[in-house]
Amino acid sequence: MRVLVAEDERLMADAIAEGLRRRSMAVDVCYDGDAALERVTVHRYDVVILDRDLPKVHGDEVCKHIVAAGSETRVLMLTAAAGIRDRVEGLERAGIRLDLPRRQAWRDGLLLELTPKEFAVLEVLMRAEGAVVSAEELLEKAWDENADPFTNAVRVAVMTLRRKLGQPPVIETVPGSGYRVGS
């Protein structure tokens, strides 16, 4: 596994890297956002451990670049932020922000009026970080065990969710596979 540690506190970055190397992982380290952007552009990482408060380029911008590139890289955000709002902002994708404890969602700063089921579908898609989620998986994760596997409930929920999310479209249909949140 190849990992990038992007952390401006050198002692912490080096300690994390050393621990991962002991577990036989290939680890690169950088100490600012510019270097992180350069590394993720040049190398293919399985995981990026990313400080949100990097100098030069903010960690959120590095994360957005990774998502926009369609990368399968997983991002683990580090933050010293004490507030829930600061931590939740790291979940933004394509102008969408989720507040999981309050079960609320925003698009480009506007609060969305979502049903509990629409929120659940959006949460599953956002957690997939751009990966395709099948209709069966959505049915399994967002509905209870009494859901009819032959229902069109997933298609209807995705259709109404798309309408509520507005333009430009965020949820893509991958023919024969399922749905994903594009960037």
C-alpha cells in the first residue's frame, strides 16, 4: 500500500510515517499543500493522510483536487478543529455539504429540504467518494429489511434527489452498474 502523509507539523508527520513503514507500507511525506498537490498529481496513492490546515494550499483544496481527478485514493483528514462545523466541512463534494448529526444537507450554501430516505441515499453516495454504488447496495443501506427487492424506490429516490440538488447535475447514472456522485 502506498500512502502520502501531508502534515505541516514535521514531528507528527514523521511519527505517522514511521508507524506506517513498520507495517510495511510505502510512505511519502510532505509538509505543505503545494507539495501535496504535486505528489498526488505525479503518484498514485492508495491513501492520503491529509492535514486540513496545511500552509500554501489548504487541505480541503488538496482533497477537492483528488476528488475532481476521479482518483480512487482514499483521504483521511486530520484536523485540530474543535467545532463540529469545521470537521463536517471536510465532507464537501461537488458543492454539497452534509451535517450527519443533524441529518441536514446543503448545496452551494443552500439548505436542501430532503426526506429521511433522500438524505440516506445521498449519504451512501457521498461516503462512496465517487465510486459506483449499485441500486441493490443503496436498497440494502438506505432501506430496512422489509423493502421489496423488485421495487423502483431507489430509482424514484435518486430522481427526486437529483431534482432537489439542482444544476449542474451531481448524481451520475452508470448504465448497468448504479449511481455515483460526480465532482
